[in-house]
Amino acid sequence: MLFNSLIFLYLFLPLCLILLFLSPERLKNPLLLMASLLFYAWGGMAFLGVLCCSILLNYAAGILIGNTANHQKARVWFVLGISLNLLLLVIFKYALFLVNNVNLVLDQLGTHSLVIKEIMLPLGISFYTFKGISYLITVKRREAPAERNVITLSLYLAFFPELIAGPIDRYGYLEPRIRERSTTFAQFSSGVRRFALGLLKKVIISAPLAYVADHVFNNPAETISWPVAWLGAISYTLQIYYDFSGYTDMAIGLGRMMGFELSENFNFPYISRSIGEFWKRWHMTLSTWLRDYLFLPIAYTTSRKLKHERYYGVRVDQLIYVYATLITFLICGFWHGAAWNFVVWGLLHGVMLSLEHTKFGKWLAKTYRPMQHLYVLLFLVLSLVFFRASSLPAAFAFLGVMSGFTGQPVVWMKFFEFFDLEFILIGTIAILGATPFFPAFLGKLEKLTAPANDACLSLKEHGRGIISLLSLLLILLLATMAMISSTNTPFIYFKF
């Protein structure tokens, strides 16, 4: 079930909210868990079995880790729990990739190839697996006791607003809100507005950008020209931001309607002046997960093995940073997709972060500020070609066209088939919306229209409420019309 679907918007969500508010306190969590499982089962009952298996696995592993006083025995249960989580991920997400690459080696050796049936990828498996792993780490570090209420842990792992594509909230953050929460009118209203913003991003802004990006990337690289290639790459760069941040806005909005305050996941990442800053603004819950559970443990373990202060004239702390960063982003790329183009995408980010930790980063910080932004945006547009392309050779072929060395001669009529008035309008809104322009504009408008007295303040509050209501109704109307007139597309991160 998609957030941007009529059945969710006009049936599932209203029924869920009505039943949730009418039910007594002790039944709210079981009811929300049932709604979450129904929401997930809509995508296929077989997927629900995998999710339930993950829940039971982490519940049992958490109890075993928490009940074991002996550190070594607890470590055994911890390693087993993490391994089983990763095994689920390997079976459903990476098995075909691994077998295909093993077969390439076997073909060179002249032996029989392995045969495996294609396995459908359960929706959101990467996200709820990461949440399960973070829960086990929390219990192992004694940051929280093992959860004995299976409904509480199940709701943490399967809470439907963030089940499919995050945010990846930590157990210690969400657990108190699962146990006790309340929804005020102000919080519910804020949730409705945030959900509407996400719906606007997905249906009104992301969808037209996706149309252009899909048409460009779905054509063989040799059939397009460099202006069309650049237009497709830039469209995808904007599309993925509005698609994913739109999902996050909708998830946060849904959470607020139900009394949860989910973590923020985006903070205008495209205004960054370095790749390091970009990862502090983009998919922030994943970034902190990678930092706390991969980068820091790798760096700490490596530092214990290296006793010297310098190796071949390079400081050990720099070597450790580079090593831990490259490993972390290698895994980050592979987590995003079982294909070599995702691995290359991750390594590119790891390499740039490593470079920024050298004299290059100091030089970059002193350069003209617009050049810093240009450097980040150019890198993101080029690196996202690996993210969007169907394969590694397709990505290199597309980059070849963008460079102008390959591809078709420029025919501007074909370019303007995509670069029409609608695209210019949506593109302008998308570019401005990826910056703090609109919040700043509304803030200045607020100051200019400040009321002179209490009577004006009351009138202004009423006017603001009416305008807000009309805006929400307009967004709902436009989104409904768009959903009726076109086929709804899943969120990009659903496939991860």
C-alpha cells in the first residue's frame, strides 16, 4: 500500500485514526500493530511472514542477550542474533547477486554454474533489519533492558509510517513513545500539515521529474545527446530528494497524528558545501546509524591494532579515518542495492569524504562559497548516475554521453520535448524548495504582517487558520486529481 494512493488516503488512514482514537489506552498499541501488519500484508502475504520472522528472531535474541549475565555467553547470543538478521538480508536481497558473480568465476574455470530461482525482495527489509540490529546492539551495550512485551517490540519494528523506508529510529528513542503517548490538537494539526507537504512533494513535484528522468534513463545511452543526458541526471537528482524527503514528511506527519515524534531525516542537503556536510543533512538517521554502528567500531578496532604514530609519513589517525570511511561506504553502497553500480556509488562517496579529510578539505573550505556548492552539486549529479542506471556498464555509457564524447548529435527539438513549460515551472519550484527559500520567505512575510494590537492578532489567527485549511484542501484536491489521472509510482527507497 502506498501513502500516495486513494485507498490509503480515503480508507485505510481515516479508519485507522478513528479506531485508534476511539479505542481504550490498553488497546491502542495492539490496534496499531494490527494496522501496521495489515498495511505491510497489502504488498503480499509472503512478505508478512519474513517480517514476523524478523520480529520473533530479534525478540528471542534480545531476551537471551539480556538474561545472560556472563559477558562471553551474551556475546555469543549477540553474534548469533546479528548473523541471523544478516542471513535474512543475504537470502532475500543478495543471494542472486552472489550466485551470479560466483557463476562468472565458475564459467572461467569451465565448471557447472549454480542455479537459483529469483527471489522477490520483501518491502523494507533493509530498514527493519537495521532497526533489529540496532535493538540488539542497544541491549548488548546495556543501554536499555531487553523488551519482554512482544507487542511493544513488534510495534517498534513494524510501525507502518516508517516500516518501508524509515526514518531508522533507535529503540531507545521510540520505546518510551510506544509505552506512553498522547496526541494534542496542535500536534495532530501539525501532523496533517506535514503529511500534506510530503504528499505535495511526491505527487506534484517528484512525479513530473520522474517522468523526465525515467524517459531519459530508460533509453540506451547511445540514442540520446548530452543536453538530454544532463537534463535526465539533474531531474533524477531532484526527483530522489523530493521522493524520499516526501516519504519522510508523510511518515513524520502520520506519526504526529498518532502521538509519535519521529526523527527528522533531511535538512536541505543540496545546500551543502562539502560531501561531509551533505551526509549530515541527507538521510540523517542512516548516517548516524552508519557512524555509530559501523564507522566508530571499525575505527576503534583498527586503532587498537596500530601502535605506531605514523606509517610511511602519514599520520595513523588519517589512515584509520580513510580505512573506516571506505569500508563504511562500501557497505552503505551495497546496502542500497545488490549491484556493482551501487558499490561504486558508495565508494565514490567514501573516496570524496576521505579526500575532504586531507589538505583538499582545508583548501575547499577557503574557496569561494559558490564554488563549494557547485562542487557538491556536480559530484552528486554525476554520482547519482550510478545510483539510477540499470547496471555499471549502463552508468559508464551514460556518463560518456554527459561528457559529450559519445551519444547522438544535439537535436534541440528533442531536448525541448522534455524541457517544456510544465518542467520549467516544476523545476523552478523544486530548486527553490531544496533550499531554505520558502521558510525564509514565509518568515519575512510573518514579520511584515505582524498585528498592531490584540484585535488584529485574533483576526490574523483566524485568517491564518482559514488559509491553512484552504491550502490543505487545495493540496488534497490536486493530489487526488493527479492520483486519479496517472498511475501511482512507488517511492524510490521501497526497493531498498
